[in-house]
Amino acid sequence: MAAAGPTGSRSGFLCGQLLLTLTVFTFTCDACKQVILHVPSQLDAEKFIGRVNLKECFRSANLIHSSDPDFQILEDGSVYTTNSVLLSSEKRIFTILLFNTESQEEKRISVLLENQAEVVKERFSKEKVLNRAKRRWAPIPCSMLENSLGPFPLFLQQVQSDTAQNYTIYYSIRGPGVDKEPLNLFYVERDTGNLYCTGPVDREQYESFEITAFATTPDGYTPEYPLPLVIKVEDENDNYPIFTESTYVFTVFENCPVGSSVGQVCATDKDEPDTMHTRLRYTILEQIPPSPTLFTMHPTTGVITTTSSQLDRELVEKYQLKIKVQDMDGQNFGLKTTAACVINIGDVNDNLPTFTRTSYMTSVEENTIDVEILRVSVEDKDLVGTPNWRANYTILTGNENGNFKIVTDPKTNEGVLCVVKPLNYEERQQVTLQIGVVNEAPYTRDSGSRLAMSTATVTVTVVNQDEGPECRPPTQIVRIKENSPPGTRSNGYRAYDPEGRSDHGIRYKKLSDPKGWVTIDENSGSIKVFRSLDREAETIRNGIYNITVLALDKDGRSCTGTLGIVLEDVNDNGPFIPQKTVVICKPTMTSAEIVAIDPDEPENGPPFDFSLESSDSGVQRTWRLARINDTAARLSYQNDPPFGSYEVPIRVSDRLGLSTVTSLNVIICDCITPSDCATRSRERSGNGDVRLGPWAILAILLGIAMLFCILFTLVCGTSGTTKQVKALPDDLPQQNLLVSNTEAPGDDKVYSTNGFTTHTVGMSGQGICGTLGPGVKNGGQETIEMMQGGHQTLDTCRVATGHHHTLDSCRGGHVETDNCRYNYSEWYSFTQPRLCEKVHLCNEDDNDKHAQDYVLTYSYEGKGSLAGSISCCSDQQQEDGLEFLNNLEPKFSTLAEACVKR
């Protein structure tokens, strides 16, 4: 399939009209190729008619000129009409000049205009001949102008198949624009294969159409593969460039340097990218105010920059620009759009604040504070309310005593001068201040000179006041010896009148006298001792007694002062020992250190002399004092006194011989540290305040509840056992241990109802087969269980220090314990000396009688024992009849433990 019509890119304008061909020829010497453009016979002004690839002819041309003024050639080879053109059937030729100004090289292109009707007929006839010799079913490029004016249907191209020479071929198409959106925009004649367009197309909506052509016979046979056809829509400059905003607002600071960026504008164009239709150029059309010109705009990027450094916000606060964007690279026939741009001038601190006056006069009464005495104002051309406008005032000179301060009123920007420390007319009658002012923001221009700060002079006149008495200094000191007799006089507090610099006419009153020790003379202010002064009183600090005095003049004006009475020390207190009780732990200590103190001053105090003050010779024999330093001595015992409490009188004398006697309670105690003895004393005295906390009360309640549970369990168990009475065996004494006449079981024993279980906690023992004493030591735990019924022996006797060991009962028969057998001689040799030793060591009272827990009467246990007595009086030597000791029942294992050889 091939094009049966013209092969140019603008063949759509040939429908029914007289078409002319604009043929561009280059001479043979220029080696330019021939390009054919198809145009209608009538062309409007500024109409795009085609594009020529100029780079294939001359790549470096920078000057393009047409010899015919009705046509214009752009840089990208686009050909436009400059005026309306009506092409006749006669030929029309013009020349295009391509010139490079640097290399002085030029090339020429010849443009030929002729009547195309004859040429079209010849081409169709030639193509028919050529079709016989060449394959025609192949993809053919095809294009059409967007927004074409018709007439419609508009012929685009012809598709043909070589098989049409042998078959009857029907042509058809499918795809976008045919049977897909937009529907019915293209169709093909079934018999001829001519492709037509039925209406105009917008390239911004459809850039191209990819359709498929089919060639079939009437009976449905397909001799050819489907042929893809691409119909490209050639762009027309039908879209105006549009700014992204209708009004741009930028800010640039005043006094900025030349070339400072202000902002960037941007526009978009919907036409085909990378063509002259979308090549935009920006321009500033107008500036308000117009003079001087301060801004420029880059033609391609749209960046606005400054052309002057004389931007002054105080003269012009903002500028308005009218800007334009035009496509076709700014050609006069390009489409254009305008917008507004507002440029605000930002403020900088380029204007100093200046005082409206250079000197000020004001006055203030003496002794007044926190009052406003003057307001000063300044002028500043910078933007109101910004740090460039707000003022900071400073007192430069004249305020060395700190009597004044100046602050800024944030609303008016005025400087407010205040008095913060009272002025004294008698000292200064006039004060001259120099004040300066600057802005909060730093000054942007050269501030090296003193002109960077504006200054003014303020003269302040101090007005005299009739003041009243002055108490200066506010605290005065007098010295009086302590223990001075009542009636003793001394200088008191003195106030004076600042006007006459005298104390005439001033009366005094006592406002505060904590102990009432002194009185004050109303006219002179002198004091008189009313009660004896004691320097060592509790309320006296550092030996100074303070009273408060009120001074009044005849008009009732007053002042208040403090009179400090320094009490000079006398030796009226002897040294004493503040610690009344001393504990000496006899095993670890032989002495105790005692320290004395003296409330008097050091000149009436140490070194101290310590001595025993007692006529009792026993005290002298038992105790001895040794001096350690000026204030301490060591009290030690001698002749090994027994434990107990002793009264030891000790005399302590100061350096001047004044002394006191302190009776020490010395306790000789069997302790490690004195605190241990004190704890025991409190326990014996029973004076400790013992209180039960909530947790202790809760623990007691829980214990009571557990006891009730145990009682309930015992009652239930007893009621259960009464239902079935078992006959007691004949060997009950040999099978059970009975509770004899013992006062109470040990606190660490627990007895069960069904057996006999012994728990010994906090001790340890050794095994039966080793040595085992009557008790268990070293924190172990022992459990001995004895079950009623059956022959039971000692099973396992492994006991280690700190471990749990159990004498388990063995059920189900007789178990021999050969490893644990002892004959009678070994038994006797062990028990005889030890039991006698125990009897000998039993404690006796003053009447040589045994203690109540020594001789006990035991209850009868059922029948006599086969064994002899084990008392210290027993002297049985034979070993006959004691074999049963080798097979003791489990319930006698506790007795066996007590008798095993250690």
C-alpha cells in the first residue's frame, strides 16, 4: 500500500482547490536537498505553511533572509506568510539567503511557486506505472494540520495493496478516530483506499492517531497483514502562553546591590514543546513610578533583578510592573499575554533616630523615688513598629550614683526618664545627664563615626524638702560590761536634723527591747541599765543585744535606727561537763573521754583543770583522771571494779580559777560499744515507748485466725477418730513416747496427732553412725518422724552442718541397723561421766537447794523397763540382758541420739 496522492506533509489542502507547490531548490554548488511543501492557493497573513530543515543545508547560519517580503523563515525552518498571498497558476520564484557573519560564508535557496494541478495528474499516472513494479503495502507517513478549515471530508492519503492486480480488494480501517473515540473522524473508501478526515482536530487533545488498515477480498480472504498507519497532527500556534499567576508579589530590601534577585515569573504554553510555538520570551512593558528604571527581566527565565542600588523605601515603598510573555521567541506575530507584578521595598535600618531637641530641663524633689521626671522624643524615618524604628535610650554620663534610669515607651517610642534612687539636696543641688539613642536593629551603613548615635543633654534640678530627723548610720554600737548593776548609764542612739546638721529638738523612744534590760532617755537618747545584763543568755547572738529606737522631731517626722549593745564578757561562768552519763565497756575499754565547756570568752575559759572532787577513798582508788588537752580529760578505772553504775564528782576549773563540780554517772558495762549498754538499760527499764504498727496488728490477727483453723482441724480429726476405736497393743510403752511430767515442750518442737514429729530449726547435728549430741547445733534443721504400728528402725542418718536430716519411719517389716550397734560397755563408758558432770554443774540457790527445773517426778508409763537405771548412781557393770538396746523402736530414737558417743 502506498500513497496515491502527494507525498508532502500538507496534502490536506488539495481537496477541490487549485493547489500550488512551493519547491525549494538549492543550486548544485550549495548541495541543498529539494523540499516540497503543499499549500492552498490562498494563504492568510501570519499563517504557518510548512517547515524546512535548514541545518541539513547550512548548520551555522545566524542570518536568514527572504527575497520575497510575503514570506518569512524562522530559525527552526518554519515558513510563515507575512501578508495574505494568492497564488496564481503562473510560476513564482524567490530566494532565501543563509549567511554566517563570523565565517562570512553564505548559501542560497531558490523558492519556486507553480500550479500544482498538472503536476498532480502526472504523478498519479506515473505512480500507476510504478505500482506494477514495486510493493505498495507498507507503512506510509501521513499528517494533517490541526484546526484545519477544510473543506471536509479532507483527503489525507491513499492505501493500496499489490494484490489488487489479482483480486478484488476491499479496504477498511479501525482504531482511534474510527471505531474508538473520537468516533467517525476518519474513513477510507472501500474500493479505492482513499483516506479522509471528516472534521478539524485539536493537537492539544490528540497529538496523533494510530489506526490499522485492512485489505480483504469480497469472500473474506485476507491476502495482506494488517497495516499500521500513524496520522500525526501538525501543531498550529493556537494557544496563548499563560502566566501561572495574574499578579506576582515580591519583596526586595532597600539599598540592595545591583543584580539582586527580586523574584521569578513563569508562564506555560499548551502548544507542541520544543517548537517556536512554545519558545517564550519575557519582557517588562511598564514600571510605575516610571523613573528611574530600577528592574530588568531575563527574557527566557523570567527572573527579575535590580539595575540600581538606590532603592529607598522612605521615597517609594513599592513598584508596580506590567510584564509580558510572547511565544514564537518574541516575534511580533507571536501570541502574547500580560500580567502584573508588585515589588515591595523592604525596610532596613538606614536612618538613625535623632532627638527633636538637643537639651532638656527638669526638676525633682529630694528623697523621691520611682517617679517620672521627663519624656524625650526622637524622629526616625524607618518603618514604624519595626526594630529599625524602635529606640533604645542610654544615659551616657552623669548617672554614676545610679539615681536615674531611662526606658522606652513601646507605644510612642519616647524615652522616659525616672528617678530610682533618692537624691539629697544637701549633697547635690543639680545633676547634668547626657543621654544617647540608637535603634534595636544595628545600623546598616558605616557606623564608625560618632554620628551613629544622637545625643542630648538633660539638666535635673533637685528641690529641697523639709525632711525630718535622719538616723545615720542606721545601726550604732555601744559597749557595756555584762552584769553591770542597774542604773549604769551609757551613750545611746543619736539622730540629727539634716537641715541644721544637729540633734536639737529630737526626742527618742524605745520601740523594741526583748528582755527589758535598758531604758532610754527621751531627750538625749542615752541608755540606762534597768536589769542585770547577761551575755550568756540564750537569745544573745555573738554577744550583742539589739534594741530599736525611734527618733522624732517637733513636727512628728521620725526615723528608726538600731542600737547594738556589745556585752563585754566577765568571768561569771565556770566550766562544766555537759555529758552527765559515761559508759565504759569493760571488755573493750578501760577509760572514757570527757569534755568540758565554758560559756565565757576564751580569755576567761580554757585551759581547764580536771580533778576528782570526793572525800571518799573508794572513789580515789577506783578512778583516775588524765589530762588530754585544754578542754578534755580521760577518766579511767583501776583495781578492776565490778559491773555497775558509779557516781564520780569531777571539778573543772578555768584559767582564772573559777570552777564547777559535775557529778558524772559512770556505767561499767559488759558490752562491746556504749550504745549496746544503753539499749540493754532501756530494755530492763521498760520505759521504751513500744507501739504496734498496722502490719504488726495484721500479723497478730492472721496468727489468731490460723490458730482457730488448727483448732477446727483438731476437733474434726478427733471426732473422726472416735468413730472407730482401735485396741491398744500390749507393747504400748515400747511403741509410743508419752509426754511425761515436762513443763512444756520446746518452742522449736511441733507434735502431730498421728505420729511424733520433731522439728529442730536453727541447729545442726551429726549422724547416728558418727557422733551425735543431745542437741543439734550450728543452724541445721532436724525432723524425726515416728509412726504408730509395725517394726521401725533408723533408716538413714545422714546429717551435715546446715542441712536437713530426717529419721524416717520404715514400714512393712523389721530392718536391721548393723552399722549403728553399740554394746553395753560403750554405752556405760559414755553415759557415766557425762551424766555425773551434768548433775554436778546443776545450779543451786543460796540455800544449797537445786533449782525447780532440776529434780522432776515422772509419770508411770504402763510397765517397768527391762533396762537398768541410767542415773549417776547406777553402777551396773555387766552387759547381760541389754541386747534389746541394739534394736530400739523408732519412737525411742530421740533418747538414742542423746546417748550416742560423741
